[in-house]
Amino acid sequence: MTQAIRPIRPLVAGNWKMNGLKADLAEALRVRDAVSAPGADLGADVLICPPVTLLQALAEAASGSKLLVGAQDCAAAASGPHTGDLSAEMLRDAGAVATIVGHSERRAAHGELDRVVRRKAEAAYRAGLAAIVCVGETSGERQSGLTLEIVGRQLSASLPDVATAANTIVAYEPIWAIGTGLTPTPADVAEVHSAMREVLVKRFGAEGARMRLLYGGSVKPDNAAEIGSIVDVDGALVGGASLKSNDFLAIIATYKN
Ligand code: PEP
């Protein structure tokens, strides 16, 4: 279950959600400085997805460093009468290199179905952004033994046919593990990730074999190494623990070259 040699460069992505004022940029700048320091043993790419109000400022501050900056969602349309929405092109223009789509909080609070998530991923590609496509089961679905079926179905319906290892990252985020301090057992994570890999290889061939599969849901400094060592876990999507630079850097530090 442990990966000896990593075939895929991992990604540690921080999702700040609806947290962060200008003063909190200092936390992200500490991450930027630490990951960009000469001699830093950075065994993963590092991305922070702040709220959109901070995106441009952070992207400018991170320019030329090893810190990547992303968004948390995008609209499917490129422009037009969509009050309050932001297109992938706008996010790219503000400095994002990637965007999360289909986070369970958006699926639940905004009624985003798989087909909407798929259109958002296509919008991300159109603008030159990588899409971090989130999937994951509820606790009821897990208890009913439906996890692999639900995740497989979400994966198939949320990913566009033109997904590649370069433009797509998949994040398995069990909904019951997000922000709760609960995590699946390593064996459970391994089972889901290996099933996702199978689905991706079947549909996308070599691209599916190389696509990064992140685990997300209560990743903390004290469980990051164990989770990151599971085969087919190619990094982490981190919510709460990405808000404090010390915690986020401790998670990043578990990925060594
Ligand atoms: C998330 O919402 O993407 C997430 C993983 O949150 P947390 O790490 O706080 O569980």
C-alpha cells in the first residue's frame, strides 16, 4: 500500500474557501518564501486557492516563485449576463493557473450536478487553467457500501472527454471527512484511489495513468505523511490546515524528493 518511488509529481493544494482578508496574505507569503527558499527539498508542487478577492494580489506576489495560485470555482460561460459569476478567463487574467470545480460544498449549496461540473472543467481548459475536479461520497453512501459506485459515476460524468494528465487533477474528498477531523482508513483511501485509477486508465489510457489523484478531507500535519504514502495518492487538497502557514508547510514537508 506504500509507494516506494513516486511515478507522478505530487501536488499539495490549499483551499482557503471563504476565509481570508488582505492581512491573511501574510500566511500565504510565508508559504511562498519557504517553498522558494534555495535548497528547499520540495517534493511536490504547491498551490493556494484563496478567495477571489485575494487572487490577483497573491498571484502577483507569487510571480517567479514556486508557489502557484488557483481559484475555487469558475463559471461555465466565458462572459455575458451572469451577475456575480467569474469566468475561467477572468481567473486566468487575475493570475490563476488552476481552479477547483465540483467541490462538495458547491455541489450541495449551489446544486451543481456532474454535468455542470463537467462544463466548468471545459471552461477551465478553454481558458488555459487546470481543473481540480472533486468527487466524494456522503457518510450515508459509505455506510450503504455505495462509495465506489458513487465516486465512479461522479468521475465519469464530471470529467470531459478531453481531460489529460496536464489539464486535470482529481480530488477524492469524502464529504463526511471535510472539516470534521474524521478520515477514512488508509485501506479505504487506497481502495477508492485504485478504483479511480482503473476508471481513468480505462477511459483515458496513458493520460489516465498519469493524472494526479489528490486525497482531501481533514488532512493535517499529523496524518499527511501516512495518507501521502498510499499508492495512487498523488498529493492532498487541504482546507482548514492550509490557512496557517505552519500547518500547511508541515504537510508540504511530508513530500520529499
Ligand atoms: C476541502 O474542503 O477541500 C477540505 C479538504 O477541507 P478540510 O481539509 O478542512 O477537511
